Amino acid sequence: MKKLLNTIYVTTEGAGIRKDGENLVVEVDGAEKGRVPLHMLASVVVFGGIYLSPALMQACAANGITIVLLDRGGRFQARIEGPVTGNVLLRRAQYKASEQPEEIVRSLVMGKVANQRSVLMRAVRDYGGEYTPEQSTALADAIQRMSYILRKVDASPGDTDELRGAEGEAAALYFGVFTHLIRSPDADFAFQGRSRRPPLDPTNALLSFLYTLLTHDCRAAAESVGLDPAVGFLHRDRPGRPSLALDLMEELRPVMADRLALSLINRRQLRAGDFERHDGGAVLLGDEGRKTVLTAWQERKKEERQHPFLGENVPHGLVPYLQALLLARHLRGDLDAYPPWFWK
């Protein structure tokens, strides 16, 4: 089993990262704040104005450690990585499959909708006695309709556009009742619908930030098994977009991102003061809020759960890699179909 390596997140404006022997060292105002052996790292993610020494960048490139540059709000800026080692035969199979992606898209949609439905069902189980009759009815109706969508997707030989339509309908149902999953009394976390580029409220800001982290992990997973992260199946190809990484993220984000967001809000680990409002209405995580989320994200990745296809307990942080590996095995012809990751 592949070892779960660390991702280092550096958020302090003006911090510096350098190489010392075979270690990565983080310094703030000349004082050492952290030291990690390079062989234990998978990637380094920095937010805003962080100094990176040339020696460190060279060492990371040579050791397959990706450096990701994000702005202060968590938006992607650039990546620094060494030579790409993709398997040319695997990538040819990926490109060929992307021309007729229906079966892979069906699996991705099944995984995403099933996991969204499971998140709603878990909320009903955990908080059912606290819901008003109207809230209970709304959740029950959404769960029932999503069950119908799952049966339809599983049975229908529909084309890719029909499958994308089913995924869109399920997403609308899911986010239409997402506000009922938020149990915090803080009115600032009320959810009126998904907003992006920019997020317009704290809940959307938190979701977008977690999706950015998950996309990075899925892109790294695709590249680690030799796949091209830019060529997807569910997401259409677009210059500069990691479509395959977004594909892999879809079935994972209800559990790995949405449930973590709900936990942070409902346990009041995040409050309205952890977010900043900017010109134009954009709402972004502040420095302290970002640190809280990153700590929780790293802890969540260590939690283990049985993989439904492999039948082994694996940490959440390895799931993107395992799904990318299973997709590669399907593309090579070793598996008849791509097995989605179902959370129960």
C-alpha cells in the first residue's frame, strides 16, 4: 500500500522556506518554525507572499515534490514541478476513452450522487429530531428524488450530456437543502445557494477553499499514476483546467470537503470573525480561519475507512490516489469498469 506522505501548508505572509541538508525548513522573521525531511513530503502549498529558496525549488523538483502557489484567498496561481513521468501508453488509452466517455461518466455520477445522498441521510439520522416538519419534508423529498436519479443513471444507456444533466439535477437538489445541514445558530453561515468566483458568504468561502485543497490532491494523484490531469470525462476539456482532477474530486467532495465544512461550522470551530469581506462582495477565509481549516483537513486525511472495492482500511488522504489507480487499471483493460468510491 502506498504511504500517505505529508503536505506542508505555509500561510504566514513573509515567511521563508529553504533547504537545509535533506530537510525543508520554514522560517518567520529569521526564526525556525518547522523542519520536515524531504523524503516525507508529497507537496508544498504556499499562500501569498512566501519566499522560496532556489535550492529548495531544485530539490523539490528533483524529488517529485510539487510546489503549489495560491493567493491569500486560496485561488490557484501556479505550480512548480519536475519532469512529468506519465505513461505514454496509458495516456493514449485515456485520450481514446475520452472520445466515448459514457461508462466512466456514469460511474463518476453514480459515486457523486450516492455520496451526496448519504450525506443527507446521515444528517437526517443525526439531527432528525431537531428538524421542523418543513425541513424534514424537504430533506426526505431530496433523498427520494436522488434515489430515483441513481436508478435512472444506473439503468439508462443515456449519452454523456444526459448523464451530466442528471448530475446537475442532483447537485441542485443537494445544495437546495444544504442549509438544513447547518446547525450553527450563527446567522452568517446561512446558506442560500452555491456561489463561486467569488464566494459571497462564509459557507461558500469555506466550501471553495476545501475544494481547492481536494483538487490539488486529485491532480497529484492523477499524475502519480501516469494519467494526464488535463483530459477528463465528466468535465469538458478547457485550456488550463485540470479536468480529470475535477472528475476525481466529484465523488469525493461530499464526504471529504462538505462534511468537514459542516463539522467546522456546527462545532463552532469557525465563526463569522474568521472570514474577511472584500470589495465586490467576496468573502474569504482570514489567516486564523485558514489555519483552523488546514489543521482539520490534515487530521481528516488521516482518518481511516474501509475502501468498498479493495476491502481494506485506508486513510482518507490516500483515496484520491487509489481512485486514480483504479481508473488507470480500467483504462489499461485490467478492470471491466471504473469502480466509484461509495461512502456509507
